[in-house]
Amino acid sequence: MRPLRSRRASADLSARPLGRDFWKIWAAAVANRFGDQVRVASFALLTADATDDAVWLGVVIGCNYLPWLLFGLLSGAAVDRLDKRRAFVAADLGRAVLCGLLVVSVFAGTVDVAVLAAFAFVLTGLQTVSDAAFTAMLPRVVARDRLAEAHSRLSAAQGVAGQFLGPPVAVALFVVAHALPFAANACTLVFAAMLVLRVRVPRDSGGALRDLRARTLFGDVAAGLRWVRDNRAVAAYGYAVGVMNFASAGVQATLVLYTVRELGLPAGVYGLALAAWGGGAIAGNLVAPLALRRVGPATLAKLAQTCQVVGYGLLVVADGAPEMFLALALNGFGAGNWNVTSTAVIQAASPVDLLGRVGSVMRMVSFGTAPLGALAGGVLADVVSLRAPAAVGVVASVAAIWVLASLTEKPGARPGERSGVRT
């Protein structure tokens, strides 16, 4: 009879709601993703309207990502020292003020490309603090055995808000008034900050984990890097994130040319191709919690990468739109499962005092490898073939499976432990 009661208790535990605090930060994160995508798309539109120089366009777009490489680790270390809720609110309100100043500058006609680059750089710099604070908050308001479900719901909603709604809304607002998208972003940032102000975030207990905090901010960064390096499973997921993003960026950077030149399809099909990838990713986000309960995170991570292998392989041999749509949907489905699995495992494994730093390490890997992958994909497409980036994707996904091969399931353990994580 005792095992039966244990199973019933486990079922009751898994059926409990995620709670109001989760839904508040869920709404805040979705609003931020939508607003950020509106802003980034509008920076490109405003820069193209101000200059025909492709170099300046690249500079402005690059300033939307460069702070992650320069300040991401420091932001994560700072957040681990600070009150997470206050750090999030301060960063988002600071970004809202900057968006307001940009609106005034656009209306006044005093914006040039150098000013746009500066605004993009500072806004993203504050975003590194906001995102690190969110990463550290979520496992504090959601039980660690529910992180996969929480990330599933969050990733699916962010995918819809960011990928499907953000860019077209940015274009529509920009047509009405060039400053309007930035005003909309200011509103989403204030909305997110007000929601997070109402979230009850438990304070750090310190104690046994106090030795993970060094005397200096750079010492904190070093401690976080050492922890990721020494944790076999988290390091494996980090390596896999790097190779996966490298390959994905190469394919995405050349996808429009692959669609139009290699397959000879109309340019409008490119939008449908992106929708196929995004739809597959959202489906993967939603399926991931059930799959995790059935097979465990280590197995699901490998299956997700296997979907990537098949998807990239189909792109290598595709000769029409149906094969391309299927390939991108499979690729997105694998990516959606992978994102939920890897994030839940890494957060479940990370000590509470290191959540900001570990999340920033993973973001640095993600944002650092993507530009390199896009550049490599462009070179390969020009020198070898427009199918070459997809071939690199096959190799990269196989390499990720090989890196993850040593991870094993431990039935009955929490997500981090099931994947062989040492905490």
C-alpha cells in the first residue's frame, strides 16, 4: 500500500498549479520578448531609412547583440549579488526611459545612425541585467520539478509573441510613425516591470553556498565559469548549445537565398518557410514536458538533436517547397524540445546562488556562436554551395549527440539528477 500512496502523492504534486507568481513573470517575459523584437526590427527599419550604407546597418544590428559578449557574464554575477526583482524592475524601467528619449529624438529629427547604434548598445546592455534577473527569479517561484512545464509554456508564448507578432507589428507601427515602435516597447517594459513588482521572490538563504561568492565581481564571474566547467552534464549541454546555434545561424542567414536561388521558389515562400520553422518550434515547446516525463531529459535531448539531423539532411537533398517546409518544421520541433529540456536541466542543477551566472554563461555561448555561424554559413554558401550550411548542420547535430552520449537517466530523480548532473 505504501508505494500506491507514494504514486498518488506524486500525481497530486505534479497536478498542482504553477501559481500566480509564475503567471506574473510569464506575462512579463512574454511582454518583454514582444517589445524587444519590435524594437530590434524597428532599429533595422530606421537605420535603413537613415542611410544606404550596409556597414552602418550591420553596426546598428550588431549593437543589439554585442553587449551580451561584453557584459553578459558581469551582469549575471551582479544579479547573483542583488535582489532579483529589484534588478529586473530597475533594468526594465531604465530601458523604458531610454526608449522614451529615442521617441523624442525621432520626432525631433535629431537621430542619425551613430545615435541609433548608441541607443541599441545601451538598451541591450540593460537587457543583459533584465534577462539575468529573470533567469535567477524563475526557479525561485517555480518548484524545480515543474521547471520543464514552466519553460514549455513560457517558450511557446514567447515564440508566438516574438517570432510571429513582433516583426509584423513593428513594420505596421513604423509605417504609421517611425517613433511609434519604440513607444510601444517603452509601454511593454513598464508593463513588465509593474508585474514583476507584484511577484513574491524568496530571498537567498546563503549558508552552505556562500563560498560560491567571491570578494570581487570578476571573482564571481570566475566562480561561475569554473562551476559550469566542472559540472559534466551542464558543460555538455553548454557545448551542445554552442554547436547547435552555430549551425542554426548559418542556415537561417542563407535561407532566403536557398529558397529563391537554390530551389527557384518565389521570394514570398521565404516567409512561409520561417513560419514552418516557428510552428515546429512552438509544437516542440508544448510537447516537451510530456516527453520529459516519458523518456527523461538525457534521452529527449538526444532525440531532439536527432530531429535536427533529419531536418538538416532533408534541406541538403530537398528539391521543392514541401521538402523544405517539412525539414524546417522538423528542425524547429527538435529545437523546441531542446530549448525546454536544456533550460530546465541546467536550472534544476544550478545552485541558487549561481543561477544568474550560469544563465549568463549559456547566453554568452548562444549569442557568441550565432554571429560566427552566420558568417561561416554565408562564406560556405558563396564558396561551396547554398546547401553547404545545412550539411554543416548535420555534422554539428551529430557532434551534439556525441557530446550528450555520456548522459544517463536516473529514474525518480529530479531533472538535473536524471541527466547525470552533480550539484
